[in-house]
Amino acid sequence: MRHSPSVGSAQVKKLGIVAVSNTLPQDITCLAADRMLIFASYDNILHAFARNKEVVHTYEGHKARIHLLQPFGDHVISVDVDNVLIVWNIQSEEEYLQIDFDKATFAVSALLHPSTYLNKILLGSEQGTLQLWNIRSNKLLYSFPGWGSAVTTLEQAPAVDVVAVGLVSGHIIVHNIKFDETLMNVFYYFNVDPSCRAESESRAESNPYLNRLANLNVIEITLLRKNATGENCGKTSDGHPIMAAGSPVGHIALWDLEEKKLMCQMQDAHSTAIAGMSFVPGEPLLITNGADNALRVWIFDGPGGTGRVLRSRKGHSAPPTKIRYHGQNGEQILSAGQDGTLQSFSTVHEKFNKSLGRGSINKKKSKKKGLKLDTMALPPITAFASEVAHQSDWDGIIACHQGYITCTTWNYQKTSMGAHKLRPEEFSKHKPIDIYATAVDITSCGNFAVIGMSTGQVDVYNMQSGIHRGRYGKEKAHEGAIRGVAVDGLNQLVITAGSEGLIKFWKFKMKDLVYSTELSSPPSGILLHRDSGILGIAFDDFTISVLDIETRKIVRTFSGHHGRINDMTFSPDGRWLITSSMDCSIKTWDLPSGCLIDCFLVDSAAVSLTMSPTGDFLASAHVDDLGIYLWSNRSLYSLVSLRHLPADYEPSLVTLPSTCPMQDVDVSGDGEPCDEMIEYVSPEQLGEQLVTLSLLPESRWKNLLNLDIIKKKNKPREPPKVPKSAPFFIPTVPGLIPRYVPPEEENDTQSKVVNLGVLAQKSDFYIHLEEALSTNKYKAPLDLLKSLGPSNIEIELRGLAPEGGGSTEVMLSFLRMIGMMLNKKYNFELAQAYLALFLKLHLKILSSEPKLLEELSKLSMQLEETWIHLQSLFNQSLCVLTYMKSALL
């Protein structure tokens, strides 16, 4: 969940997104709705959305930011921070009325249309006074003196003429505006002692402790409404009308309006100020949201009228610092935020989101102290690693915290903090101030966790038991702080990076140093792609290097960022390395070519990146942004140029992805055609020295020698029988255009006289071969032969012999066509198949004709020469492949 410049509607039953509006240019600051339209404002512009999607009306006229909205029949009322009230006609978008108030005497802070009050609105002010206006006649009807404190909110009570007024002092006034009479004056406060209850105004004035708590001002009030029959549209279990009040510290108080007393307090309903509340008509449900980026539905079905959370949707209340995909299906993203929580977000549907909670030193003490007074809470998570192997048996997530020496384990299945807290044995009794964990990794089997410390120590722990299993190096693995740790996929090597500029390779089991290499600059972080064995290294000088862990040599070096490298991620196949930097750029490097193939800028620098294991999405988290953004991989569904970008390439600014559907988006990035984006058409032959195969399917040539066997298998067991009755389908004349056979053309008897003229007719293939004897051009007969099926090819080749109506000259022309195909080295498999079938059919005639024997000897030499060349290339490739598989590099 995140703040977005778009409007969305949710279904209360499932609390899922029903519709999302188009995006506005800036963040929405005020929101209201009536029966047909949704009104949203940003800065001094007001928009009206229809069908929860498109903008149908725009109202411009304010000079300052709008902070209050009120739909009013065919009109909508807006108030800006300069104290200007404008009444708009919804359909014509014209100003119906404008009222300017003096800030010194009446600064508008709340707005309400009292029920059954025709053409009238009630305004509350920061000075504490209230005014009732008739907007049709533009007259001030009555001024209420107020209660000496600024009005924060106004809400209609279940009874007519009665409104609830929330004050900044923490008082809630239930007032009859018809007789200007206060019916109820309550004081809202929170006390850790549950026996303390709300008191009346007189007791609040006499109690200094209550006066000290008066700064908990009321910022939101909602009441259960009554319908026309007088029945409560929303009731608790006992059917009493209820008033709910929210405070800036996240508590909610429930008041019984009939008995005029406080029913209960819902402490820590939100971790921050209550931003809005609303009862659902006809159901005992209360919907709340707060600045902690949470939306909750409360149900009142318990004893004493206390509400419990029925459904909720929440995100981070502070910007996320680290995100990583969890598992191999690419459907869950683990996110650690500055609020200290670890959460799982689903890329499929929001109902699969999970919150693993907040880290705590002692869970029991934290629950007793409450959210606001919790001194056992751990600092925010700075780095974590997860594995799905054995996650149902024990904890599968390891995390280190900001400036804290203890690393915590987390259980994804139980969605809670794990059972172990891992720290070095020498610090088990006391906690040092200047020593903390800096990097963590977990093995692919999920059995071990490797933790790097700021002192240069690297320790191994068992994830199942939490027991310390060893340390790399005698005392320290590095002289400087550990900047990154990684374990290969087979648990053979552990790679560590230190701030002194060294990369070290250790044996995982024996803890011995295998190799050490010095880097050109101190590393700021490392990332290992286990499948390919390549290690990405980010440096403090804003460069990136790629190291092969097999050869232990740097194979690629990239430069181009102008700020600190925040994070890196590999594509699933290991071909791309995607990096983000504080210069607000996200770059994609192609490792095989060593070039930059994509680069774009964003408004806010990306602090963390992670690529989906399926390769379809790139997720990013940004500075001072609560959201996690998904970028689609366009190369999976469209034609994308992957050629390297020039050195003087200037990246363009790209807006962050939004929830709403994008319209008229040019995926190519610009409107000008690019030569690189033209689809490549492969030529018929790449080179004259290369042996090229045809594009025909195997069924067209592979079974030419076995046609007689296939015909025997497909021969029907019984001859077809003539149907006694007329056929269901009317007989047609063969041809391109279907035409029915006239009754007079139908003839039941068939002539037994053979038409010799038909047998003597020459085929097109035969004619093209005769012409090729003089022109020596065999492309036309070859193309014609390629278009025929296996049976037709056999018929054509049988007809070349003299007994089939052909001649030895045409047979010689066919052999020359095969020789041309072997010389040009294209359609290589067709030449072999056609020649094999020709030899099978006409072997006796070929052995008796000297001209044909001479041509066959030439073809034999060509075939032998071509095959020897191919065989030498095959043998060379096999030798190199065998060497690469068996040699120890």
C-alpha cells in the first residue's frame, strides 16, 4: 500500500481493490464522494471522477491549496487554505457562489451539511466559533460562540438537529444547532490504567492530570446513522447508537450516545494518527485508516462493545530499505522498512500479503508495554536473506539490524519472528555499542547462516538450533568491516568482502582461506548469482566489477554511475546486471557483451532492487516512498533492441509505475522509427562457405525412402463401398472455386478407354528441368520440388526415367541440380534426401548409361569433400567441449 495520485475503491466484504482511477499530476490532498461522482483535489485544482476511473469535470478557480470538500446535491463546496469558499455547479463547472472569510476572525477548519437543513451548511473555525450559512441566499443565518478551542471535525449525529463537534483540546461536544444547546460534553483522553474512564467537563477542569492530557485532540468523529424509520443503520450487539472518536496517537474511543458514557477504548488501533473513520450502514462494522499506511475493518461482536479487526490491508508506515524476492515462483516479495517491520507482498493479489511483525528483544514484555511505550523493539532491518528449503521445518530468514550486534531469524510459514537470536558468544552477556552486524547470507539448503560483523568477524550458525558452528580466520576474517558475505550453491565456498579492499574465498566446512585478491577500491557490497557463479561487486568509487568465482578473476568492469551504488540484482539467466545509484538512475548491463543496454532516470533514487526468478518483473523501492514498484520486462512480450547504448547517451526521466492502467503508451520510448528496432530477416544463406539447411519441416523429406512402407501401413483393409442412398454432401467440381455438379453432368458409368493424351502430358517440374539443360539455372525446378509433398516428389522422380515418359537428358539435368545444391552448400538435407530417393528408383538405368555414371562420380567426390570438412568441424567442437568439461581450470 502506498500514497498515489489516483483514486481507488475497495470492497468491504473482501477489502480488495474494485477499481482504480486514472492518475492525477500530483498527490491527492482531499477526497469526497456523493452518489454518482468522486471528488479529488490536488493543490488548487478539483476533479470529479465518474465510474471510479476517468475525470469528467475539472474545477479551477482557487488560488491556494484546497483542504475541505463537501458534495451538496447538484453542487460541490470547496475551501482552500486562504479561507476562500467556492460553491461549484457540478455539471456546468461554473462558480455558483464565492465567500471570502477573514482568517483573523474566522478561519474555516471544518465543513458539514446538517441533515434535513435545505441549502444550509455549518462551518467550524480555528477560533472555535461555528457559523450556519444559507448558500442559496448567501446569508449568515446564525453564529455559535463555540467553546474556546479550535474545531477539528464536524459530524452529523443520528438525531436531526444534532451534530458532534471535535475540538483540538480533546473535547467532544454533542450540540443541538436548532436551539443552540449543548447536549453532551465529553473529554477524550487515554490512560494506561484501564479503570480510568472519560469524565464530564466539570471533572476535567478540576483534575490537573486530565488537563495535562488535553493535547490529545480529536481529529476524526463518526457516528452510527439512523434511517427514515428511526432504526439504527449500524448497530453494536446491544443496538445502541455509537459515536467513535479518533486521536492523533492512534486510539479510538467508543461512546454510547443514549447513556452518555464511554463504552470502551481501542488502544493502538493504528500506530499513528487516525486519518479517517466511517461506520458501514446496516452492519456493525467500522472502517479506519491512518498515517501508518493501514486500512482496517473492525467488527463489534464481542462483549462490552469492544471491536476486533475483521480484515485489514497495510503496508510499511516508513519507507522500505531492502526488498528481495522469496522463493522461485516470483509471487512474493519480502520487504524490510524503516518502521522495523518485515512484510511479504504478493504480486498476484493483495489478499496474499503477510506481515511478519516487528523485531523485538522480548515479545512478552513488548506486548505488555504496548506499541507506543515499547522499549524492547529492535532497530530497522538493514539486510536479510531468505531460502524456501526447510522453511516449513525451521526458520528460513536471517536479518541484521541497524547498529545492532544481534541477528534475528524469522519464520515465513508462521509469519512471525523466529526462535533464535544470533550473536557471537563473547558478547552473550553484554551488548557492545560500537560493534554490529553488517552483512548476512543463508545457504541454499537453508541449514546455515553466515554473518559478517563491523569488526571483521565472520561467523556461521545453524538455523535449526541456533548453535555457533565456527568462525573464518583465527580471530578475524578481515581487518576492516565486512561489506558483504556470500555462499555458493554447493556449500563449498564462502566469499567475504572487507572495507580494506580485499575479497577472500574460504572453504565452507574447514574454514580455511583458499584465495585472496586485492581490489582497486574498497567495496560497498557484493551479490552472488549462484547458478552461474558470477559475483557482482559495487565499489565506493561508483564502479561495478563482475568476478568469476571459478577462475577468481574480474571478467567485467562497468562505470557510468555518478553516485553511491545502492543495490544490484541479476537476471535469472545471469546475462544482465541491473544496478541503482543515488544519481537516480537504473542501469542494465549485458554481461556477455560487456555493454550498457538500458538506462533511465526516476524522480527518487532506488534504494533496493530485486529481479523476479521468472524474469518477468523488476521490483524497486525508492527514497522517502512507501511503495514497492514493479517494472515489466518488455523483452518477454515485444521486440526490444538490446544493442549497446552510445557513450553520450542521455537517459530520459521515467515516471514510476502506477496501479491504474496506462493509456496510449509508446513502448518504444519515442515516436521516431529506429533502425535497430526493425525486425531482422535472415537470408537464405549466411555465407558461401557455410553449410545451410532448408526451412522445410522434416515430414517433407525425412521419409522419402520409406514411402512404400508407409503406404502399406495406411492401406485400407476393405475397399470403399458405394453408398446406397444419395450422399449427404452435394458433389462439387474440383477447382479453386467450389461449384456444384449439375444433374446432367453426373454419370454413373465410367469409360474403360484410357486417354493416352493424359499420360503423355509433361509436368511442370519436367519442363523446368528440360529448360535448365540449356540455361543452367536450376532455381525454378528446385523451388517447385520444395513445394511438393513426399508422394508427389516420388511421382515426379519416377517420371524422369524413360519407361515413365522421361529421358536420360532430363535425368542428367536432375543430377546437375543436385550438384548445384552441393556446390552452393544450401538446402543440404534436401539434396541428400532427393539424391537417395533418385538412386533407389533408377539404380539400374544409372548403371547402364555412361553419361549418368560420369555425373554420379562427380557428385560422389563433392559429397565426400563436404562431409570430410563437416566431420573435422564436429570433431574439433567435441574436443573443445570435452576439454572444458574435464579440465580443472
